[in-house]
Amino acid sequence: MDPPADVPIGIGSAVGSAARQKGWTPLLFVSAIISLNLGVFNLLPIPILDGGVILLLLIESLLQKDISLRIKERIYQAAFVFLILFAAMVIYNDLIKTVPGMLHRMP
């Protein structure tokens, strides 16, 4: 079984096809792939995620002083907006791939 190509609608179809197969192995495989992808994504150096927290701690240790709370808040706000826009882009691209002719109907 191949990992899901489209996200998040593709994940639903991959889980559905894995659940229709005999045995637990296909469903566990899809679950393991999703878990691994989430773990890797969480380590990206985006400040809200764990990788971003590690990066900010590394920067603070190199500077040997704390970054001000005001700057950290702005960094987290920008990262939040980035993640929301990224999620919207992923869902939009998934819908374009899934629903044929949707691109031509959109304004």
C-alpha cells in the first residue's frame, strides 16, 4: 500500500481503503506513516512547533540572554499566521486535485 498522496482528503481515502483490506497490517501501516509524517513536521523550525522551540532555545543559548517576551510573542504570531496559511493552501490544493473542474468554477 502506498502512503497517502493527497492531504487531508487523500488521508481519508487511504485510511478507508486500508480499513477495507483484510487484517490489521494495512491500517497499522497507514497509521504509522501518518504518525511519522506528523513527527517530522513537528520538528520543522517553525516557532510554534517543537523544532521552533528548540531553535529559539539554541538562539538564546548562543546570545547567552533571553529573547524579550514581546519579540517572542511577535515570532509566535507570525508563525501562527504562516501555519494557518499553509493549512489553507494544502486544503485548497487537495480540493483542486480531488474535485475535477473545480479550478475553472472558482472566481
